[in-house]
Amino acid sequence: MKPKAIFNWSSGKDSAFALYKTLKENRFEVDFLLTSINKEYQRISMHGVHVSLLEKQAASIGIPLIKMELPKEPSMQEYREIMSKTMAEIQSQGITHSIFGDIFLEDLRTYREEQLKSISMEAVFPLWKQNTSDLIREFLDLGFKTIVTCVNETYLDKSFAGRIIDADFIADLPENVDPCGENGEFHTFTFDGPVFKNPVLFDIGETVKKTHTKPKSDPDDRNEDYVFWFCDLISK
């Protein structure tokens, strides 16, 4: 009998590719997709995608979806309490593994592994340490289609938001930007490919600017903001 697993689904390309590899390897029984949602706006954290499109993704994939709703700006304690309750419910169904699409962020992997180990669960990383240039080419060669929903202005300008990732997009990326956006340079919504029974349809809406104040590590630090451009996708 295969171990039962939950898949941490962001709606983007790394999640889609990691799920594809997981299903192809057939080592786990993937019982649920788990996605964090901003409760106030009903959108996926950081990706900015509305829950209606997330639900269409899950329906097309054919795996039940668990939505973990978080406050607009949860404290670490609130986050831990909500996560603990969610994971307890997941564990009660015999799930022992949690699968992620992370590629090379060591501190993030360590955090996930330590949190899961504390509740006797194991983390799995199907894309770990693979070359991101090779990954994005393989992703596209397999027929996946994905659109950029959010860009960090520190790395990319507004014009990259709302673009479909293809060879031209990759060629246009500055040298300091990872081709998979693994450092948070951009986030995506995957709407077609081998894990979907049918494409997820949407219209492209407006692109909006949002800022978040950086936490000050020193009282003398200058106030600076994180600036993001979000391209809204409208479910059809």
C-alpha cells in the first residue's frame, strides 16, 4: 500500500510540475491539495489568484481541495494555530507525507521539515536541487501553460505581469532573475497541461500595484516598501 500524502498547492508552475512528477512516479497516494487563502479577499496568498480559479484547477486535476483560510495579516501565533488545526485534521485521515514544489531554498526546506517532524510527518520535494533552467524548459516541453500573476518590482517591472511564460519570456528575464522565480521574483497560475483534464478558462483583468512595508530590523533603518504588481485573472 502506498503512503498517503497531501500536496501543498500554490496554483503555480512549480506546484503543477511537482504534482506531475509525483503522480508519474506513483510512490504516493495524493489524497488532497492544500492551499492557503487570504480569508478577507478570497485569494491565494502572494499569487493573488481568486479562489474560484483555484477551485476550477482542483476540479480539472481531480484531487479534492482543502482551503486553509488565514486572516489578512496573521501573526505567527495565529498562523501556527490555524496550521496545527488543519494538519491535525489531515493526519486523522491517515496522511503521513506532505509534498512541496520547492527547488533550492535551504532555509525554507529546513523549516518545513522541522515543522512536519514535530507532528511525525515527512516532507517530500520532487524538484529539489534540479537546475531551474532545465526545469522550466521541460515544463514547457510537456505542454504546461502558465501565466504570471505577480511580480516583485525589485526584480521585474510591471510589463512582466500578465505574460504567458514561453521562450520569449525566459529570454527577456534579467540575468539576476531565476527562470523559475524561486527567489520570489514572480508567481504564476498554471491553467493547462498534463495534470489537467481540461484547461482552466479565464479572462485577463487589470494589473494593480500593491505595497507592503518592510519590517525594520534596526530603529535607524529607512522605511522601505516591497512593491508588487498583480495581474487579476477573471474566471470564465
